[in-house]
Amino acid sequence: MDQSLRNAPALLARIDTATQQLIRRFENLIGLASLEKTDRNSTALNALEIDVETAALIRGAEDLTTLIRQMQEVWLFGELNTLGKSENQEKMQQSTVAVAELLNKVLSSYGREATQAEV
């Protein structure tokens, strides 16, 4: 798997693309099944289009199973880059430190310092 696809946003984008493709193909099949023309040419054309859409639907499902397999491999071998420090984690750490400092100020005004375990 390409290194650039080993992060959560890229994998989510691939999942979204695959599911949209499956939904579109299924909708196309439903639309083709509801045609009411009964002449031979229209029926033959409709049957061919249904075959093409069915093959595309199967291909989309196979792509999705391939993606699932790749995600399992990446997760199993620890190559998925979702556990690294993100901006949200850094902001949360900064907020935690700020809250701890404020708590120490409040407690010191009451004559008591908070220990690290209490924070």
C-alpha cells in the first residue's frame, strides 16, 4: 500500500468513494429494472445494460473487500498512522496544563497546593 494512503483521512476518502460507487451502481440497476419497453431491441439493450451495471457493482464490491483487506494488514502490522500526535491532542495537552495551573492558583489562594496526582 502506498505510504500516503496509510492515514485515516485517505482511508476514509477511499471508503467514501467505494460506497458512493456501490450506491450509484445499485441505483442504476434499480432504474434499469423499472423500464417498461417490451420490444426486442429495447429488451436486449436493457439486458446488456443490466449485465454491465451488475459487473460494475461486483467490481465495486471487490474493490471494497480489497480495501478492507489492506486496512486489516496495515492495522495488524502496525503501519497505520492514526496513533501519532495530532493537533487536537496537543491542544488538549495545552488546555490540561492551563487548567492545572489555574487550579493550583485557586488552591494556593486557599493555602493549599495541588499535587500532580490530584491534577
